[in-house]
Amino acid sequence: MDDAAVERTKPAAPMQISRRAAVYVVQHVRKACRLLADADDGRSRSDSVRDDLYRTLLVPIYRAHPDVVEQPFSPSAIPKVVSATSRDIGRAAANRLTIEVARLQKSIVELGGDGSDRSVDESAARKAAEALIDAAIELSFAGKITFDAYPELFAKEGDKVPAQPRTAERDADFRKGAPPLGSVKLSDAALALIQSFMREVRRAAGGDRIAAIGWAHEQKSKGPGDAAWSSQGAGWILGAYWKSEVPPDVIDTVRGVEIVFSAEDLSALVGKTIDATKQKLFVRD
């Protein structure tokens, strides 16, 4: 049993957290618990995860702020977004919250795999999977206060994300979708957007990363203050890879930026210019 597991067997000590931050975290954790229950459909698969959430996240907060237990909770309510500082949560509490959120999200992901194997109803399985994804995201929102208060924790977590190993199959997929080097241009606006994005990626997650632009058939987003997912439809998206994940022969260098382009139909990119407006990318001749 590791040190963190040993700590979880001990009675939970009060968390060093301000009341406003406590209310914010509790609202998102309660919402995650409700979503897990909804995903269960009466089969009690998530009981152990919900018990874990209560014991490791809620109990320490309730011991610090007993009145928060009585806070009314509505699953449809939109928690007020809190921008936390180090005055809202102690460093040790932030470390512990970050570790527990990551561990519990992993448990939820594993629960999703278990549920998809058992379900015989495709529609019910999809609905349950969506509820589990939402539950994991609610925990991300709860953990947001730690990164607000201690940005270096976000970089530390980013460094833990391993690079995907290169395989012949993955390399072939990259090469299939990559236009010839030098065949895609970047406008001034797109260049500025990519450079700003990559500065944030490297500041937050560190490591040797390169930019990537590809086509997404559907884009959705949800923030801690949103009641539901919002859809932006199909479009070009900006991302990043570890440099070691990508075959060197598909990495282009455009205006000093190392970048990988990808498209299902290469004619959508070859000889074109990627431009940007209002933080969104588009392709023009």
C-alpha cells in the first residue's frame, strides 16, 4: 500500500480551504456524484467511487466548514465560478486535492470501460458514458481552484502526461493525413494565435511540444460556469503533440513554428493559407 493509500485509511483531517472555495468544490463534487448515480441506472456500480468521493473530498471540507453540509444542492444549478488564490487553499491541501481528483477521475474512466462491456443497449450505454464523462469533468472543475492558487501544480500535472509511443501504425496515420512539407502557409493572425497557444502549452505543461492543426467533425466545450455543453460544429482545431510522438518527416516548419498539419482530404490544405479570426482558424486560398 502506497503512502497516499495509507493516508486515505486515516480519519479525514479538516481541509485548509476558505468557505467560498469550499462551497465551489462541494457543488461540483455533489454534481459528479449525481451524474455517477444517473450513469448507474440502478446497478450500484458506482457506489464505491461515490463513497470514495465523499470520504476523500467532501468529509475534509465538511470538517473545515460544517455549515456547508446544509448548503442546498440542485443538480441543475450553475455553481458560481471561483478564481482562487493561495489565501483560499493551503499548499498541502491543494496538493492533496490535485492528487485525489486525478485518482478519482481514473476510477471513473475505469468504471466507464466496465459499463460499456456489460450494456446490451447501445443508446443506454452512450447515455451512461456521457454521464461518466461529465462526472469526470465536474471533478476537473472542482480541482480548478488548486491550479488558480498554485499555477505550478498545473505544469507538474502536465509533465505527468506521458508521450504516446511511436508505432508503425501511428506513423502511417500521421503520414497519410500530412500534406507535403512547405505546401501550407500561415497568415499573420494564425501565426500570432499559434505562438500564443504554444507559449501557454509550454508554460503550463513543459516538455518539447510542437503545434498541430487538424480537422474536427465536431467541437464541444463546457466550462465550470456552463449549464450544458456548447457545440461549435466542425472546424479546424489547434493542438499540440510531444515532438517524440510524431515521425520527423511530417513536422513542417512554417515561419519559425514547428507544426504538424493533418486533413482527411489533403486538397483542403495543399497550396492554402491557414488564417484566424476571433481565435478561430479557417483556410483560404
